[in-house]
Amino acid sequence: MAHHTHAADHGAAHGAHHDQPWFIKYFWSTDHKMIAFQYLWTGMLMGLVGAFTAYVFRMQLAFPGQPVPGWGVVSPGEYNSLITTHGSIMVFWVAMPVLIAAFGNFLIPLMCGVDDMVFPRLNRLSYQIFLLSAIIIVATLFVDGGAFGGAWTAYPPLSADARFSLTPAGSTMWVIAVALEFVAFLMGGINFIVTAMNSRAPGMKALDVPIVVWTIVIASLLFMASVGPLFAGAVMLLFDQTLGTGFYNPGKGGDPILWQHLFWFFGHPEVYVVLLPAMGIVAEIMAVFARKKLFGYKTILYTIIATAVLSFFVWAHHQFIAGIDPRMANVFTVTTLLISIPIAEMCFLYIATLYGGSIRLATPMLWALSFIATFLLGGVTGIFLGASGADVYFHDTYFVVAHFHYTFFPIAIIGTFAGFTFWFPKMFGRMLDERLGKIHFWGTIIPFNFIFIPLFFTGAAGDHRRIYNYMNFPDQATPELQALRITATVALLVMLAFQAVFFFNIFKTFRSGKKAEKNPWDSNTLEWTADSPPPHGNWAELPTVSRGPYEYGVPGRAKDYWPQNEKA
Amino acid sequence: MIERWVQQASSFAGDVDGLVLLVTVLVGFWFIAAEIMFFWLIFRFRKREGVATQYLSGKEKHVKNWVNIPHYLVLVCDVFIIIAAVQVWVKIKQTLPPADATIRVVGQQWAWTFTQPGPDGLLDTADDIRTSDDLHVEVDKTYHFKLEATDVLHSFSVPVFRLKQDSVPGRTITGWFKPTKAGDFDIQCAEICGIGHGIMAARLHVETAEQHQEWMAQNSPIAEAEAAVSDSTTSE
């Protein structure tokens, strides 16, 4: 009893959490690290659900009509539900919770040298709402009629009317789950922004803040500024579904295209909402393992801001052929091509950071470098789609699928593994096995390319998206194209099998891994001055900051790094 | 590029493929250059005993230009791509050459319905020919299409024409194409439209003038009613 009162009264009190009952400890903890881990493991668990859906529909595409082990024969309706659930989960329940919420929660207080978030209880509520939304989206797989099957973009009228979608429960639950997820991330985002802006160690000026903190803050601002219209859109969609209103129904004076504008006004900035934190993670790792100051810290920061601002003016490139005024396509072609400028600049600066370095290819660095190598292909293939005249052909083909997986996979999977392997010693106080880490790396990165390179070709050859069986289309039912589809599926199976190495590595490390020191990678940023793992409250005495985060290889010093907190 | 897999069968298919080739060359160059540079730097500056790292902030002129100059060149490439893309776009989507015939294309869950003028050459008259999931057109004729949808979004996609246009309930969207090659090709629905999206296939039959006349004669409702067709009544 006494414990309960204590915990309830002093939710944020430090040093007393060890005697809390487990329920209070795990469900009511307001410690930013605990919340970060919950987002991390929930996101990874959802990643397994997303991977399973991909496995089932890729099997159907490679071997149409054959029963899929673990699922059975895939019906056309199930196929649509699987692809919709895959897309929704990977974006909203994997990329966002892991990259923004998990790393944001873990890193921002530690890198800014403070004991917790500014609003710890709001932080707690954010995770609980997120968990609820995750449960709802997974539950849709089991309801009558199955999960929503209108694609993750949920274009009405298909999504707005059960007579068209044939998934009355699934579509409504999908909208509710997505809306709740938005609420959770608004709460998290407010926390990240306020904490990073107002609560930093003494001496830490704005330009002493590590890039990854900047990227998470700017991503949160981007999310907050773009999600409002879609939230309104989601409410209208919910009303169309449940109350019979006609916001998107032309028969009742509505317009289906309205949703597309609201969706992509959010949806395109959303790409950068997840891209930026991943690029931030990569920047931290590259600086540490190349032993180099970031090449042009300020310029990187400006390119991040420029990308964020420009991302509000490109949304209709998703709608070139959707029935918008064709003249509008010209405007959006220009803005879309322009956004390649800051992104290209950012990539160049990252590559330039390697110049003159002393590069150590530890597992986190392999992930960070592979992010750049693969994301480049995702970036350049976007130009084909942004060029309106070419998009007439490429729109809604597998070329699009391959393109955005070459952006989203580096972001959500490679970025996550990079950050996870880099900060694991700090998070859990043990060193992951390097050999297993490298096996997992190569076992993931090689099959990844074999999944999506073939899909560029099937897309160029006219494979359109969201088709459960290409044998229904004579021009697409060629042995050559089917061989490419099978290649992609086999590569996926190989990649999924290698994820066992990752989980085994975690399991083994928790059981018998080497204890991590405070600063195993010789890094400069503040989180490495705390214990591994940091206790509740992070430091006994909070650090102060004397310099920027990337002072590696400063001439005239014995050590090749210079921690931010060290007095001059 | 694309013609390696998908034939060119419309007057603007070559324009699209030309644009794709231009983009491939330009972005392909930057992609390969960046990757070579990237891997070379990783190799060149790998960790070696006794070799210290260089302390560079990114403000030094001699290294800065390695970023700045490519940066401006990328901008130049962007301008070329924008100009080419807009040209192709304007040709396909913003101009409407005079039509030899106008057809109506209606998407519904889960079939395409095509209505085309009969011998009188006019749409919405008694001799219209209506077909489902089969579109017969004549080679080297310019067609306008009136695209509609009755229930949800669909997308009228003809890969050999390099043509794609969403159909939207409540709207009639006008577009055009000019077939340039006889043969049978796929028509797809390229916008997810429910459980039957994967079977919403239609066939396009691009025919010579004689073949088309013959097909029209066999299918004209007027012709069936009159039981006989004279050559003089057929339209061009």
C-alpha cells in the first residue's frame, strides 16, 4: 500500500523506483528511458507483424494461388487487407515510434544533459495512447470482414463506404487507430520540442546541440504543422463511414479528391518526419566512427530546415494524374525537383565528412554507411516520379514501390539498426556481439537489394500496384517478370531468416554480453558521460557543456576526441 | 528503357520514353559518381595505425568546393529535367488535338465499359457501340476519351500508350490518345478499387481501318436492326 501511495504521489521522484510494484513501474513510469524502451520494443514487435504481412503477400505474388505456410490461400480481399496493414503499420507503428519516439525519448534528455522530459506525465500518456492505437490496428486483422483493404492511403469513396470496401469494421477501426496514433505523437512531439528548446545543460548553445536532436525536433515541428488537416480529414472520413455524411461523396456534394489533398499535405512531410531522425542518427554515428567533425554542421542544419519547409509544397506530386487541374502539375514538378537540392547537399556533406577520417567499420558504422549507399538510390529514383511527364507512366507501378522502399527501408530499418547497435551499450549496459552484428548486417543488406532492384524492373515493365495475381493480365504474365517477382520473394525470405541472428544477439548479450563502459566508442556527446545504463535521473550531478558535439581529431590533443562536458 | 519491356503504341509513348532516358542518364551519372566517391573515401580513409584524422570544419575552401560545385551542377540538371518533364506533360495532359472520334470510358467495380460512336461518328446516338472489357480502336486516329467512374476511384491505364488517368465519381475527365501500332494490349485499373481490383483487366485492340470497319459492322446495333449494311453508310 505504502508503495502505491509513494509511487502515485511521486511519479517523477528519482531514486525510489526500485521498490515500485512491476505494474506501476512499467505502466506508470514517467522515466523518459522507460518510455523510450516501451516505444522501441512495441515498434519492433509491430515490425514483426508488418514483416509477416509482407511475407504472406510476397508469397502470393511469387506463387499465386498456392497456400502460404502460416496463412493459407490468400483471397483477393485478404491480399488487399495485408498490403494495407503492412503499409500502415510500417509507417505509423514502426518508423514513427522507433525513430522519433524511442530515440527521441532516450536521446533528447541525455544529449541535452537533463534528468528527464519537461512533461513526463504527458510523455507517459503519449505511450499509452500509442499502445491502444497499436492494439486496435492489429485487432482489425481479426474482425468480421477483415482488416481495411483500401491501401494505406485510404482514398475515398472506397474507404468511406462499406458497400464498396466490404470491410465495415476494419475501415472504421483503421481510421480510429490512425487518429489515436496522431494524438500520441502530438503529445510526444510537444515534449521533444519544449525539452530541447528550454531544457539544456548550462553552456549548451543552440549550435552545440547534436544533429540528431535537431532532426527530431524539426521532425516533430513538421509533424505538428502537417497533421492538423489530415486529422480533420480523418474525422470527416469517420463521419462518412459511420453517420452517412458526404464529405467525400460527389452524390452528396462532396469531393473524393479533397481527401487526397489532406492526406498528402500530411503524407509528404511525413516522409521527412521519419527521414530526418534517421539522417540524424546516421550523422552521429558517422562522426564517431570516422573520428571526424561533421562537415559543415551549420549547413547540414540549414539543409534540414530547407527540406522541412519545402516539404509543405510538394504534396500534389502524388496526384499528378488524380484528376487535379493539369496545370498544377507543373508547379509541383518544380517544387519536387527543388527539394532534391537540400537533400543532395545533405548527402554530399555526409560523404564529405568521411574525407580525412580514420574510418572504423564497426557494426553501427556499417549500418550508417549502408544508409547513405542505399538511400542515394531511393533519392535519385524519386526524380523519375517527380518529373510529371514520366510519372504518367510510372504512377502506381512497382517502380514507385521500389523507390519508396529504397527510402523507407534505409529510414525505418537501417536507421533503426544503426541507432540500436550504436546506443545499445548505453541503453542496456552491455556490448552486443560484433561478429553476430556483422552477420546480421550482411544478411539484411544484401537480400534487401535483391528484393527491390527486381521491383524497379517489374514496375518499368508495367506491373501496377496492389494486384494479387498478375496472371490476370496477359501482358504482365510473362515468365521473365514472374522470375523477377520470385527473386524478390526469395530474397525477402532470406532477409527475414537473418533477423533471427539479430534477436539471438540481443538474447545472448542480455544473458552473457560483456559489460559496457560509460563511453565504449570514445564519443563526445553527453549521453556517454552517464553510467551505462543511466540511472533514474541520468546523472548524480548534471553535466555542463564547454564545446560543440563533434570535436574529433583536434590538433594538439593527445586524445582524438574531446567530450562536450570536459573543461577546457 | 521502357520499350525494352513494353511496346510503344501511341503518338506520345516515344516522348515519355525519351524523358525517362534523359532522367536516367542525368540521375544515373550523379548516382554512380556519388557511390564511387563514397566507397573510395571509405577505402582511402580506413583506419590505419599512426595516421591521424584531419580536423576540418567544412569551411576550408579546397574541400568546400568538392561539395559546392556538384551542388550547383545538380541544380542545372534539375532545370533540364523540369523543362523536359513539363514539355511531355503539356503534350499529353494539357493539349487536346482535334479528335477523329470520341469515346466514353467508364470504370466501375470491377469492369471497364467502353462506348464508342457507331457509323454516324457521334457519341450518344442510337447506333453507339458499347463493349465491356474490350476496347477496339483504329490505328493512326486521334481519340478523345471521356473518363467517368460510377462508384469508387479507378485509373484508366494503358501501358503501351504510356497513358494513365484516374477516373473520379462525379466527374468527366477528358483526355486523348492516338494509337500508332496495331495489336492487342492490356488495359489496367491502376488505382485500388476493392476486392476485384486484381481482376479489373481489359484488352485493347488496335486495328487497321479495314479490321475496324469489319468489327464495327458486326457490332453496330443499327446494323443488327437493319440486318444489312451498305458500305456507303459507314463512317470514316
